[in-house]
Amino acid sequence: MDGFAGKPNAYVVVNVDGVTQRTSIRSQTLEPVWDETMSFNCLANKSVVRVEMFDSQPTGKDRSMGFFSFVVSADPTQESASWQQVNH
């Protein structure tokens, strides 16, 4: 977010086993939506997916807004993600 007020310029970084991809930025919204596709090579019960949201800053370092991670499951109905809030 710009300063301490306003709405974030959000984007998401997805990392799977050291391979990173990033979404486009959704400007000035508290409810960003991405209709983007990413492809990764994953191993069931081994590959770790980390999804982190950032607030793009015009100057300086982009700020992390939080992340979650999970291990890719062999059973697609199994939920294993956990949310981790990042405190500044």
C-alpha cells in the first residue's frame, strides 16, 4: 500500500521447488483477482508450493502482505495449505 493508507498494488509470486513465476500487478484494490495460468513440474507428496502476495512500491522494496505454502498431494481432494501472516 502506498504509505500507511490507501489500497495495495498487489501481485503474487508462486515458487515451486525453486522455480518462481509472478502475476501481473492489480492496482489500487483490496480485492485483487488474477485470471492467469502458471505451469510447474511437481512431484506428488514432495513438491512444496509457496504463494506470497506483495504490495508493489514505486520506490524502495515491495512489501510482503503474507504467504501460504503446501506440499503437492497425490490426492487432489486433500487440503494441506496453511496461511502465514507476515508482520512488519
